[in-house]
Amino acid sequence: MAIAADLIRGHTDTIILAQLTHGDSYGYNIKRVIQQITGGQYELKEATLYTAFRRLEQNGLIVSYWGDENTGARRRYYSITSAGRAYYETLLAEWEYSRNIIEQLIR
């Protein structure tokens, strides 16, 4: 059973920023890692991922740069900024608060 996209919607930025706290990465790798972490239960669509990258970069939460791969296509890498780390911590706290409230409501 795959997780409903409606449950994840609104948390895309948090998910992406969480992955970037582990180090710089590129879009396809982040997409793949999310699939691996969830055991294939969730797939972040490419359109959603790249729209989020643009939004996060415009807001100064991430920066991008071109990799210098010697073979294959060049990759655009993304790195979280200090503002992005602070925002991620805020989003994480909001998630924990919301999760606790929802757990109280459905038990």
C-alpha cells in the first residue's frame, strides 16, 4: 500500500530540506533516496521536486551549482543554506506539534 499523496502534500519542502541536511545532492538522487527510505511507499514526482527546488532557491533556503562530472550529463547539485537549516528546524517543530495533535484526535 502506497501512502496517499494528500498526506504528504504540504511537507515537500520539509522532506527535501531533511535530505539536504545530510549533504549536497542532485534531484534524481534525492528522489531515489526518498523511494528507498520509504521502501517504495512514496515517490516524489519530478515536477513537484523541481518546482520545490526553484521555490526553495528563490527563498534563499538552498543554493544550486553545476557538478563537474567527467562522464555523463552534468548534474545540478543543491545545498542547504543556514537560513534553510533554520527553516527546516521550524518545519520539523511544526510537524511534531501537528503530529501530536492529530494523534490525540484520532485515538
